[in-house]
Amino acid sequence: MLRRLLAIFSVGLLLLGSSIAYATIVRGRVTIKGSDTMVIMVQRLAEEYMSKFRGKIIQVSGGGSGVGISALINRTTDIADSSRPIKDAERNAIKKAWGKDPKEFRVALDGITIYVHPDNPIKDISLEELKDIFTGKVTTWKEFGWEDKPIIVYTRENSSGTYVFFKEHVLKNQDYTSKAQSMPGTASVVNAVSKEKYSIGYGGIAYARGVRILPVKKDKNSPAYLPTEENVRKELYPISRFLYMYTCEYDDPEVKSFIDWVLSEEGQKVVLQVGYFPIR
């Protein structure tokens, strides 16, 4: 009898330990973590949603796309925001943790914007020229017909989805220059570029305040485009992308309700108000 009670007690402890490991998600409250690019948009969406539906609780935090995806893998968030598509290894890890594939939702459009100081006279820039700057091949503005001053490069941390997307699509997976200064968020990049005359950085279109947006061309013989809604939607702007939400809990009424509202006409109007572009 004593052995049986001890066995039952041991099983109970194992089950309790399993529950504790995954008890950070609280039902009735939706937790969202991830992309710093998206955080201002998702915070605004959450505010509007909670104002419209009294009693709903949406908790939003940033940290970077990699942080959000890791939280989804660890089952410590309901939704992961990401400014890049998840990788196969991440999808497999999520499936292992949840027993099912994550659902992907495209919630907005963005054009990765090239920020320079308002006094920078450069007319436009090509993808190849951006690659040369951010890999350290070109180091002075003299190469662009401006002053013989070092180019100060600002980038994001490697947990950032924008960092990864830019590296894959602009740098062609080459390493960033070792002289690049990593910033903790897009707002920090914009703030630094706005104060440093000879700097350059990149980030989401919604953050472009107090800096000059540099038109980008696919190659030196192509026309240059600004990241406007029309140019991004038609994929004329060469660094266009979707912004994503990932979840394994779309069958949860609270999670489904919020995501469905984000994708609704009302939610997409908020996306536009923040400075990104609706998916339709």
C-alpha cells in the first residue's frame, strides 16, 4: 500500500512539474512577443482591440523576432511577431514543442527603409552599393561623390528579424562589417542616424522620423523607388516584405478573436495609421 501511494505521489510530482514548465501562458489573456519592427503596430492594435472589447487583455512586448520565435518554441507566448518568415529548424522546434505546426498570418506590408541624415545629399542608392557599405567594402562617402568622411554604419542586433532579412536579401548572406554599431531597436537606429551626419541605417518604414529616406534601386541601371504603399505593394521597391504573426493556438477563442480582428478592415486601418501598409 505504501509503495502504491509513493508511486502515485511520484507521478503527481511529474505531472505538476510538467504543468509548471508550461504555466506561463494564462488563459483569458493573450501574450504576444517578438519583432521590434512590429511592436509599435501591435501595441496600437492591442490598445484599440481592448478599447473596443472591454475585459480583453492583450500583453505585447518586443525584443526581436528571434526572441518571439524562441518564446513560441518554449511555450511562453501565445503569438510570436516576426518581421521575417520562420526558418525550417524553428518550425520543426515549434512542432516538437506543441505537437503541431504553427499557423502563419501575414498581418502587414513593410519596406525596409534606408535612413540617412537629413543633410546627406546622395540622390539614391542601389542594392549592390548597400551591400558594399554594410559589408565594409566601401567605407567613405567620397565613393558617392560627397565628402571624404567615414561612413558610420548602424545595424540591428542579430536577434532582429530585420537584421536577418537585410543580411539575406541585401548582403546575400555575407557578414556585416565589424565596424557596424548594433543598436537594440529600430528607434535607436533612427535616433542615432538623425544625430550623426555621416551615418546610415535601416529599419521599418513606420519609424522614419527625423531622418531622410533614401530611394533604392534594384541595380545601377534601374529606377530608384521610395518605400511608398504603392511601390511596396507592386514590389517595385526592392526591399519589400511581409510582417507575420505565428501561433499554435488559433483554436483558442481569445487568440483567434484578436488575430481575426487584426486582419479585419478595422484592424488593417490601424496598421495604416501606424505607418505600415495593409495586406489588402
